[in-house]
Amino acid sequence: MRKWKGGRYGKGQILLLENSGLLLILSEEGQVVPVAAEPSEHRELASFQALEGKTWNHPVLVGDRLYVRNSQEAAAYRVQLIYLGEQLGAQPFDPTHNACNPSISPVKPKLIAVLLVAFLAPEIGNTEVASDLPKPGEARMIHFEGALPKLKAKSAELQYDFDLAKETFEIFVPKNYSGEEPFGLFVFIDSQNEMTLPKDWRSALEQRKLICAIPQQVGNDQPAARRMGLAVIGILKTSEQYRIDPKRIVVSGFSGGARCALHLAFVHADLISGSLSICGADFYEPVPKVKAANTQG
């Protein structure tokens, strides 16, 4: 005898979470739906759109991370399981206390767990960009969160106004960083719009105790004002998140990025203590052109 009549999830997938009384469904349309594992009735506890497009792949839950994918994109979400029920001496869940997601239905005391989607935070999307920061020993593409940093002095040559949600940085934190002592900061401006940290740089950065920040979309086809300005934002936002030694902030770059790095070291000498330019150089002010002298006659 069929008792469940609700719920239409297409060719989706399902997880039974151990010792939770909870089914986690990933529908064919890319929705994640936690459902109470109760034979007597079908009861959805919440839902959210995790992916776009046809989704037939199985979800994976590891600790507090939910990983989902289909043929076009992948995503990871941080979730939180709240244990309830008379067995634990807890009170029934009251959705009025959940300001972030008041739509979650009340939970009966006999239900052991509920998935709070109010705590979901995208970590990996189709751009494979994270919102949480890398841990020691990791390099990760991220979007910085929060407000743009404020500068006491600005240069008319630089752009400072950015939408941080749309700007990407690769951040590398050496495995020997613990936060107990300040590390230096190495910011690299490449000639291409996309760059990942070369593996052989890691040991050098660890040895010299340098965190690395690489802004993206700052190639030679981008305006110099953007390239230099985004590097400055990277310096300030990284300094907010990690313990950085202000006397050991170095900018570097390759080709046109090297020119920007050298110029930036002059423009923002208040922030930057050194520059390492590779295959490129720039002057901090215009210099006159001179004719080459004939030394053979």
C-alpha cells in the first residue's frame, strides 16, 4: 500500500543519512530537498536550487560539505545538521527562530535531524571559485567577501572600485603558516588573464614565509589602471584575512604585468616594500626619447 503521494523528483538521486531519519534528495531539475524518512507521510523540510539543468548524478555528503554535479557544472555547499528529538533532550525546532529561512516547516520531536539550508554557502560553482579561504598548504581560487578596503591615499592612475563578488584571486598559504608569526605577501600580475600558481613556487614561498595572491583577469589586454588597482585590493583584502608583515609586501609580474608591478611599487610605496619584475620594466614618470649615437665611425 502506497502512503506517499507527494514529491516528484524525476530521475533524481537519494541519500539516506545514517542515524538521522532524513532522506536527502537531489532532483532531476537540480533541487536539493531534505525529506523526513517517515513511512507514514511525505514531508519536505526545505528545498533549494543547487544546480541548473538536467541532473542525474549522485550527491555526496562529507562532513558538513555537500557536493553535487551534473554534465555542465559542479557545486559544493556547507550544510549544518541540527540534532533534535526527545532522545537528546532537545526542544522541537521552531522556524520562527530562524530568521534566515523562516519557510522551514516545524519539526516533530520524534524526528532526529533536520537540514538547515539557511547555512548553505556556495563553495564551488561552474567557475570553481570558493568563498572560504584556503588553509595552510592550499592554493585556491576565491572571491573576497565583505566591503572594499579603504585607502588613506589614492592614485589617479589606478582603479579602486571593484565588485568583489565578480573578482577572482588565487591565494596560496604555505603549510608552515600558523598565524603565530606574520608572513610576507607576494602579489603577482601576469601577462595572461588566467594564472594558477606554478607548483615549483610553493617550496620557495614556504622557505621565505610568503603568502601569495594572484589576481585574475589582469592580462596585457586589460587597462593598467585595473591591473594595478586589483593588485592593491588583493594586498589589502589578504592582509585582512591573514597576519601579514607590512614591511614584506612585494609585487611582481611578467611582461606587461612586470611593468605594472614596478610602476605600482612607486605609486603605492606606502603599501609595497619591493618589486620583482620579470621580462618587463616601467618608469614611474615619462622620460624623453633619445636618438642612438653612432659609435662606429
